[in-house]
Amino acid sequence: MKIAEVSKRYGISADTLRYYERIGILRDIPRNPSGLRDYSEKNCNTVDFVKCMRDAGMSIESLKLYMDLFYEGDHTKSERKSLLEAQRETIRARITELEEAFTRLNYKIEHYDEMAVQERELMA
């Protein structure tokens, strides 16, 4: 699969895919005889995983570390699991923050008319 197809399939720009390859997050992307990238299904599965981790808020640095460990082999499983668990905790904390903001926003909406008067008086 060509880079443009992978880009479209996963919603990641071709520049980002090239960047991931340059810094080692994506490795072993085969090239056709013309030198163009030709992603295999295995490569696409890796792109899908990388996109999922980025969508989950994992930093490039943590993702690079995770992928470096992955490419090292199975003896790094526990370290990789620890990175995923840390990301899970980051997401859990973010969910809590969002739930608190959501609750506050709902309260503001439900009491908007009376709060608007108070708000106007406080800010005038």
C-alpha cells in the first residue's frame, strides 16, 4: 500500500508517517523497485497502533520508547506494559478532569438565567 493510501486510511498525513519512520517509531517499511514506500499489512497494523496511542494522548517520546522496546523483542514486555499502564492513568486523570468540567458546565447551563445576573454584577 502506498503512503498516500495509508495516510488516507488512517487519517495521518504522509509527512507524519515519514517523520515516524525517520525517528524510528515506524521501521522496516519496504520500498518498491522505484524506491517508493510500499506498506505491508503488518506495517499498517503498526500504523494503526501508533495512531491509537497518539489519539490516547501518548507523547511522541513515550511512544518512541515503547516502539524501541517493542522492536527489541519479547524480553521488554514488562517495560512496555508499564508504559501502557502509565498512559492509562494519565487518561483516567484526564477523564476525571473532564467529568468535573462537564458537571460544572451542566450546572451553569441549568442555572444560567440566575447566574447570568450574578455574573454581570460581579464583572461590572
